[in-house]
Amino acid sequence: MNTRYKIEEIKEIVGNAKAFLFDFDGTLINLDKLNVDGFAYVLKDMFNLDFTRDDFMKYISGRAAQNGLVEYLDQHKIENYSTKEIVSEFYIHKNRLIEERIEEEIYLMPGVHKFLEYYSKSKRNIIITSSRTEYVKKMLSYYSVYSYFERVFDRYSTVRGKPGPEPFLNGLEYLKLDSSECIAFEDSFYGLQSAKGAGIFTVGIMNEGWNDDFVYQLGDYTIQDYRELI
């Protein structure tokens, strides 16, 4: 529950910001279920492990997949594996799932298009993500919103990814703005930590059933629909 700020105060903060820094998965577009299914398929096929949604949230959501896979597989005492191979197989499967499910299970988060359109003349927008740029561009272009963003910082744009602050600090450096002049939008546990660690006012994106247990605590303010901020 939001208790620190009134909605009028948040709208003023958003209106005064010079730039927005967005996460991708779960913040702009909902790919979480597809990602869970992709990793579940690969890990079952390669190691006969039953990878769950809880595993995804604990080990992978919001950070570089290879780091989370090491922790997950170590927990299950799996040895002699290549995270690069696992991730490669995941993306092969993910491509297929995108083609199969894009009309049914993949969608922009509520109010994204309207929000970006509303602030298109007054704000700069960049994306800070652990996903690959090719997927960000493909999905946001499909929904006709990719043109609102001037740059994507993906997993290959940083040495130390989320939950450390480096991804967002890199974004601030690119924008040539102070953290106080920007707002971050995040949904994951690691992503929220990363943005807050960079000193940025952070709006949490509520995904019911996925991040209920931490988004209100870690975000400065939490929304379910971007139109709340217009």
C-alpha cells in the first residue's frame, strides 16, 4: 500500500522529471510467464529439474540469467554445465514461444502507450534491462512504442548488472543528468534494488501474483496502471 506520498505529489514529481529510465520485462511488457516456461523447458530437458515460477523470481527475474542459473544449479548440486549453452537454448525456445503466444499471452503493461505518448514531448526515455536489445526492439516495435526510446542499455552494456547500481548509473551518465532529475520504473526485486542504489526515485510496477510481497516496500511509489501518473 502506498503511504509515503499522495498521488498529487507523485504526479508533480513525475511532471518535473527530465528523464525516465525503464526496465523492460514486467515493467513495459509482460514476458514473465513466457520466460518461466522457457527456462522450465530447457532445465527439464537438460537436467530433469522442475523449474518453477518461484525459482524464476528468486534466481533470475531482473538480473543477468547466467548469474542466477549458477546459483540455481549449485543449489541442486548440478556440475559440469555451461551457462552460455543453457541461455542459448533458452533463447531458441523463447523465440518459438514468442511466435506462438504473442497474440495471447504477451502484452504491454496497462497504460504504457498512453503514458509514453503523453510525455513524448517533454521527457527523455531510455531502457535499462537484463534482456537482449534484439528482443526489446522486436517486442516494443510490435506494439509501436519502440520509437519513444532513445537508447537501450542491455546486459552487455554493463560489467556488474542488477542488483548493483551500475546499470542505472550508466544510464545517468549517458543522459548527463543527476539522479534527482530522473525517475526509474521497475518491477523486480533486483531491479528495484539497482535503481534505488543509484539514488533514483523509483516507481514500482505492480504485477499481481508476481511481486506483491516486495514491490510496495522497495518502490518509492507503486502503480498498476501508468495512467495513474497522468
